[in-house]
Amino acid sequence: MHDDEQIIRAAWRSVVAHGTATKHRARDDLLEAVLARHREPHRRYHTVTHVAWVVRHVDELAVAERIAGTAVLHLAAIYHDAVYNPRASDNEAVSAALARTVGNEVGWETADLDHVERLILATAGHAIIGGDRAAAVLLDADLAILGAEPSAYLAYVAGVRFEYAHVDDDGWRTGRAAVLQHFLDREHIYLTPAMRSAREHRARANLSAELAGLRDG
């Protein structure tokens, strides 16, 4: 089994264990269904590898933020891009609804399902209201790639560009530049002290370099 899938399957076990309806059932059918979504042919970056990357950083940041219990974060991480259509504007909302359905199937409490829904919806704008440390962890894990080494960052950009192949070059440059500038204009790209320390400087360098390239045509 690929390492990425092993990481996700370990997180899934915590999701199932958190429920009350699957004491003796792993519900691998549900996991296989969401993994299949992440293998859709139109995806190049938002794949199983991305989910594993997010789960791994969620686990690391949850320790740094002293968050006890990661099942809510794991369910949100596994499903935050479960529905991914680059032409649509409601991917996060539909993904959140799917996560809620799955959480119901494994017997989660309503309060936890509400939290998962809020976490996934927060990935639409990558901003949080209030002091939800779990949201800060998920959003920073989702954006960890921005602070990767340049080669990994360039592979991420190429993957997203592939997913937006329906957008012409001028439209891509304009839209992508707006996204990059939005993050650069923030006081901090990352919300957790641990991620700021580890990746803020590199993320700003990566985004600035890409933005300069877009403006140069």
C-alpha cells in the first residue's frame, strides 16, 4: 500500500472509533469512496497525496497547539476537497455536506458534525472568525504547500494549472495573481505560531516569485 494511503487509513480509524454506530465495522466502503473521488482524472494536485499531506500536518500541528483528540480534524481533512470541480463555486459546501452524511453513518454526535462542517467551510476563504484553534490547524495544514521548497511549490502550481485548463492564460494570470496578492497582503499567511515559524518566510518568497512571473507574462 502506498504511504499516502496508509496515512489516510490511520486517520480514518480515528474517525470510525469516534462514532457509535461502527463498533465492529471499519466502514472501509466509505473510505474507499472518498479515496476514489480523489483519484478522479481531472485532479492533478487535489489528490490522495494532498489529503495525506494535510492529515500529516494536521497531526503535527495538533500536537503543537495542544489539541486533544483529532477525530474531528481527521474527518475534515479527509473530506475538505472530497468534491472538487474547478468550474464550481460550492465545492466546500458540498464537501462539508458529504462529510456530515458520512459522520452520521458512523454515529457521530451533532455537535461534532457541526464542527466538521464549520472547519470545511472555512477552507473556502482560508480565514477564521474567533479563536477556533482546530480551524487554524486545518487551514495551515491545507496551505502548508505554500511554504514548501521551490521544486515542490512549482509542482503544486503546475498541478493547479492543469486542473484549471479550462481557463485561458490571461484569465489564469489575472485570477491567480489576485489569489497570491490576497495572501501576501495578510499580516500572516499562517494562523498557528508553529507554521509561521516553519514556513511563513518560504511561503512569502514562493508567492512573491510566482506573482512576479505572472506579471512578467
